[in-house]
Amino acid sequence: MMADLAIQLVQMTLVLTLAPLLTGLVRKVKARLQRRIGPPLLQPYRDLRRLLGKEVVLAENASWLFSTAPYAIFACTWVAAALVPTFATGLMFSWSGDLIVIAALLGTARFIQALAGMDIGTAFGGIGASREVMIASLAEPAMIMIVFSVALIAGSTQLSVVAEHMLTAHVGLRVSLALALVALLIVALAENARIPADNPATHLELTMVHEAMVLEYSGRHLAMIELGVALKLLLYMSMIACIFFPPGLAGSHAAMPALVLGAAAWLAKLAVAGVALATFEMSIAKMRVFRLPNFVGGALMLGLLGVLLLFVSRGM
Amino acid sequence: MITLVLAAIGSFCLLAIAGAAAGRAAVGRYGVYGGCAVLSLLSFGVGLSAIGNPAETLHLPLGIPWIGMHLRLDALSGFFLMLLGLGAAGASLFAIGYGAHEEAPQRVLPFYPLFLAGMHLVLIAADAFTFQFAWEAMSLASWALVLSQHRDPANAHAGFVYLIMAVFSGLAMLLGFVVMAGAQGGFTFEAMRAAHLPPVLAALVFVFALIGAGSKAGLVPLHVWLPLAHPAAPSHVSALMSGVMTKVALYGFIRVVFDLLGGVPWWAATLVLVLGGVTAVVGVLQALLARDIKQLLAFSTVENIGIIFVGLGLALAFRANGFATGAALAFTAALFHALNHTLFKSLLFFGAGAVLNATGTRDMEQLGGLIKRMPVVSAAMLAGCMAISALPPMNGFASEWLTFQAVLLRPELPQWGLKLMIPADGALLALAAALAAACFVRLFGVAFLGRPRSVMAAEAVEADRWTLAAMLGFAGLSLLTGLFPGVVIDLLGPVSQAVLGTRMPVQMTDPWLTTIPVEASRGSYNALLLFAFVALSGGLAAVVVKRLGHGGLRRAPAWDCGFPDPTPMTQYTGASFGQPIKRVYDGLGYVAHDRVDMPAPGDTRSARLISERSDLIWDYLYAPLGVAVGRIATILNVLQFLTIRRYLGFVFAALVVLLLALALWQ
């Protein structure tokens, strides 16, 4: 009980403190691949500190929703991240929400984000919100289909149970899992506003999706949103790791050495995922907005195919 | 208890007379709506107590002489009575304030209590005649309410379509009952339940019930009347029609198919699953493109009916395969969603009514910035939008989550139709939920956020206290049922027990009030804890960040990339917000064409963007049907101008043909 609580608290602190580092890593690797030196690894922390040190410049007609939204988005993302096993499955509160709930919490964050984008009443906010919900309308069902595939194999939607199942049982190579992995990678790219779905470093307004929604934010509000974005990236990487690459993950009631090993394995996985993301982003161009439905819709179809295979035969 | 319901029905009829007598006087509004609110609360209480108690029956010497009037109040009726009482109490409370703006109250006041009486009687009827009588009374009263502003040609058209579909629905129900009653004429539900129909006849009854109740509830493709009629009625009636009447229709379906028929084969379950899934997606897509707020809400009702039918279809599928746990879970999820829909859809219609009163328009392109002019209405609407978008911790998510758990329960059903349709329905439900979120971001973002697009929106004032009370009450209930789904699940236990013979495990004894549909290792959900975590971490973050950082706040003009636009016309509109989705899902129930009408060089007129959208179901099903009926009517027109001799001849011929048919049958 106490151990579970300790693991839960450690995990919540770890995801919060490590999230900017992961973003820094991705940026650094991208820069190196472009033969730039790039900002230091710790730059995202400095950015956050700088933003915190500035006053908020709030648009004159902003409502209460606009200034509450950053905290709500951050809180939803953080609670969702707290439910994903990172280095150990024995989380105190893992039973309070399953994979569907995690997806829905991120959906709540997106809902609030899109509304906040429309609050000021500028054209860019509307563009961002409209495109975001268009992408989400395909990415969310794709995510649910991935959850279904995984849940049908593991017999549970509970992420810690899934991770332990993947860790211990002889799951083997399955077509449906392969489809789910590809689908999840696509969804993760789309949900985290990465290339080819969106460009996190864009400065061209007409191509922006996520950045267009947060255009009016400044100061501590923007800091909360940036932190939420970093947390979401870490969440998705941890989720992919704990479902599809669980080796190293400490089980429930694990001893100290196993926990340390789990933490080391998790950090290694994150580093690999960060480098892989940066390399992938460097090797592909951003898509036109209206090609995105094919890309994200592909994930939905792959996910659905995986679930259908599982309904036809448990062994697929 | 059942006598109390009868007394309530009688009082509704008296209120209707009082309403007719009151005419335009304000006292009529207070009396009728206040009375309706009190009576509805009474039936809420009766329904609630009926769920846990054994069924009560009553036989009155009314109606057809040799049958009489059979009434029965069991757990299923009790649940729907509770739902009806809740929805009607809220709508009546709202109407006390809303009715002050009514142009012609004398067209609403007499029919409103009659509408409620009809719905009450449907729920306690226990023979085909009473049921049919109440069903038609409900239809007719609501038709009169739809036509309360009959001078608007759109409303007249809506009333016409509604009347045709209501007649069609009544006819289908009637045919279903006739088949069930059989040659012996066992018109009581008791006799129908006892009679074991041969499979062909049972299938026929199922199809009739699906058509009859489905068209009343708004199942695609029988939904066309709903987005016309629901917005045409006054807002409190819209709330009742969308939030409650569609549930009474669901009750009709459940009563006939689950109770009287006692289960159907797997192909019937597949049919329900197909129709439910299609309804959910087609409904929400149309909602996403609607411009009229109330029409948007009506299309969204179609979507939610689809979700409920998916739950019912799953229950039928599991029951056909003798999988009792799954049937109970899916059935509970469906009824839970029905309750949720009553709560949040009524809330949203109240909000639409408040906006209509404050601004005089239902067109979202004329609105904007209402969150500052109408803060309480906006906050309640936001809660409703989150609930209907199935976002935690609101109630819409709880029922959606249960439905997903039911989908995942048993993949190894033997029939191929179900093997394919159940996961496909899972995908359709997820798609509908995501599109619903998009739809309500659009509604709330365009109508309540941003800058006002018209003078009316800029000068809107907050709604009256009756409206606010009704809205806040329902918003609170939506949150509470979302935070404590276990209470509702346990409440539905006896209903599921009575209808299916099994129920979901008791939830309120679980530690921390966690919802565990089957067993803890399969998946659990604790809304209360999650809500507490989110609220706590959000609040903590706000405090810490403000303390650690600069902490200051300055108001300045919007940044907008350095190009602040002075006019609100440059904002994203509902049409521009929906455009990407319209383009992506083109072909799913509608076909959209956008074309630019560019003047020739030298021509000084302005260029125009022409956006056209055609509804495939209307164009390919109803329009040809209308043309065919028109043709036949033209051909048969000659029959209108014959001599009395000819008519008598026809009567005689008809008699001979019927007698011949009878002779051949024997």
C-alpha cells in the first residue's frame, strides 16, 4: 500500500520533471541532424522559467474560460500521465481509470484547448480549433480501436494489467498487435502535433494547428500549456513503451533493485523514442491539411482491422 | 402507487382545461406549468419507488367493453416514469420563465399537460388498446405543440412531416400488436407475454416494433421528422420531445421486444446494431453542419438514440446467445445513457431557449460572446456540452464507457454477423463520440465565445431565475450522475432483473465507490477520484505558478499575429469551423458541394461562394416516395367524383372480397 503510493508519487514527480528534458532532447537531435548545434538540452526548462517570470498579457475580451483553460489542460494531461505505468506497474491509483479513461482525459484537455482557441474571437484561433477537432475526430476513434485490440488480447482495459500481461504471458507476435502499433504511432504523431500532422516549430500561421490555438497565450498561461504539451509527448512514449516494449518494467510489489532497473529501462526507452521521433521528423515533410484525413484515417482503419481480426480469431 | 399515477394523469387533463380557460393571462402560465412541475415531481417519486417494488396492476372498466383498461406499474415502467417525471419537472420549471416570452400561450398551455398525460399513460398501459390510445394522444398533443407557431411556413412543413411519420409509427405499432394478439384477440400484455409466437410471426412483430418505436425515437432512416419538428416547438416542448418523448418511444421498443416477445434471434440483434451505429454517425454529422442551434440539438438527439440502440442491440445479441452478464451490462449501459440524455439534452434545449429569448435568434452565425453577457447560462451550457461530448467526469462518459466495456466483453460469439458488427459498432460509437465533441466545440465556441456577431448578441441579458434554476439543476445532476455512476447502475439493477432476469453487480459497496462492471482486473473507473485529482492538481498548479512566477496580469488588445482585425465578421463562423469536417466526411449521409461563383473580367458584381448540401436519405428515400404517393393520388383522384350508386357498389364489392378471403382462409 505504502509502496504503491510511493511509486505513484515518484512517478508523478518524474513525469513532470522529465517531460521538458524529453522535448529538449528531440529538439537537440533534430538540430544536430540539420547540422546545427541547437539549443542546449535544458533549454525547455529555461523557457518555462522565462515564461513564468513574465506577466500575462491577456486579450481585452478574454473570458474566464481562457485564463482557466491552461490549468485545466495541464491537470487533465498530468492525471492521465499519472495513470500510465512508466517504470513500475504497481501504481496506487491505476484502478481509477483505464486506457479509455486516459484517452478521454486527453480528449477533455483537447476540448478545453479548442474552446480556449475560439474564446478571443480571432481568425487564427478558429482555424486551429477547427483543424484540431477535424484531426481528433479520426484520431480519437483510432485510439479507441487500439485500446480494443490491446484489451482483447490482455483481457482488460486496465493499463497496468495490460503491461503485466504483455510482460509475463506468451503473447507472441500477432498481426493485430502489429496493426495496433502502427496505428498508435500515427495517432501519437497526430495527437502530439508532430510532423507530418503539424509542425511544433512552425512560424507560418496558415500551416499551424496547435500553435494557432495557443497564439494568444503568454506568461504563466503559456508555460502551463507548454508543460502540458511536453507531458503529453512523454505520456504517449511511455504508453507505447509499456504496451509494446514492456521489458524492464518493474511488476507490482517489485523490490528496490527491480524498480531502479525499471527506471533505467524507462529512461533508455524514452531516449530511443526521442531520437527516433527526431529522425522521423527530419526525414518527412509536413502534409497538407486535407491529406491528413487519409493519414489519420489510415490509423483508424488499421485499428479497426486489428479488432476485427481479434473478433474473428483470438490467436491473430 | 399506480392510482397516484392515474391521479396525476387526471390532474394533467384538468390542467389542460384550466390552461384552455386561462387563455393569455399570466396566471395560466404559473398555474399550468407550476402544477405540471409538482405533478411531475410526484411521478418522479412514484417511478423511483416502483423500481424497487413488485409490479402493481389495475383493471378499470374503461375503453373497449370486453377488454377494459389494464394498467401495470413494474420496474421498467417505473424507471421510465422516473425519467419522465424528472424531464417534465425540469421543463415545466423552465417554462414558467420561458413562457413569459410566448407569443401565443393559448396555443401551448392546453396541449402541454395533455402531452404529459399521454406519455404517462403510455408507460403504465398494459393492454394494446390503452397503449395505442396513449401513444396517439402523445403524438397528437406534441403535434399541436409543434404547430403552436403555425404561421411560419417552416413550422407548418415540420408539422405536416411529423404528422405523417407519427401516423406511420402508430400504424406500425398497431400492426405489431395485432400480430401478437393473434386470432383469439389477447389484447392484454399478460396474454401476449404468455403466448409463444412462431418464429416468423415473432420476426414480424420485431420489425413492426422497430419501425414503430424507431420512427418515434428517431432511428435512421426514419428520423427525418425529428430535426424539423423538435426545433419548431417552443423550447420547453423541444426539451420534452428530445429528452423525454424519444425515451418513451424506447420504452415501447423495450416493452415489446424485450418483455412481450421475450428475446429475438441474433439476426434481429444485428439489425438493431447496424441501425444504431449508422444512426449515431449520420445524426452527429448532420448536427455538425447544422446552423440553427435547436436543429443541431435535434440532430444530436438522433445520434444519442443511435448510441442507446447500440446498447440495446448488444443486449439482444448477448441474450440471444445466453450470455446473461453481458446482456445485463449492455442493457444497463443503454438505460443509463437514456437517463443521461434526458438530463443533458433538456439542459441544452433550455440553454437554446434562453439564448432565443435573449437574442431573438436560433442562428449561431448571429451569436457570439454570450459567455460575458449570460455567464450562468453559459456555464451550464458548457457543462451540458461536456456531458454530451462524453468527456469525463460528466455522465455522458460514464454510460459510453459502460457500452465500450460491453463491446469488449465477449468476442467469441458464434454468429458472423455479430462478430463483424459488434466491433464495427465500437468504432462507430467512438467516431460518433469524437464528432460529438467537435460538434459541441463548434456550438459553444461560435455561440458563446468570441466576439458578438450581431447587435442582439451584444445586448443579450442573462435569463430569468426559473430558467437558471432549471439549467443549474440539470447541470448539477449531469455532474452528479457522472461522479457517482454506481448510484444509477444500482438503481437500474431491479429493472435489468425484471426484464432480463439478471443484473449488474452492486456497485455502491465497492471500495472508493469505484465502478467495476464485471471484475476489477477487466477494467474499472472512478470518476470521483479522477475529478478530485484533476481539480486538485489544476488548483495546485494555479497557486504554485502564480506564487513562483511574476504573478502579474495586464489586459491588452488581442495579438492575432500582429494583425488585429477590427470587425467581428473576421472570426471563424460555424460554417467555416465545420468546413474541414464537412469535406472529410462527404458522402456519409449527405453530399456537399462548394463552388465559387466568380464574375467575368470587367463585371463589377462581387464573387460568391455557394455552399450546397443535399441529404441523401431525403433525396433517395423520401422524395421518391412523395412523388410516388402524389402519382397514385392523381390516378385515384377520379374516385372522388363518383355517384352514390358507384360508392355503394364499391362497398358491396369490398364486402364480397373480404367474405371470400375469409372463406378461403378457413
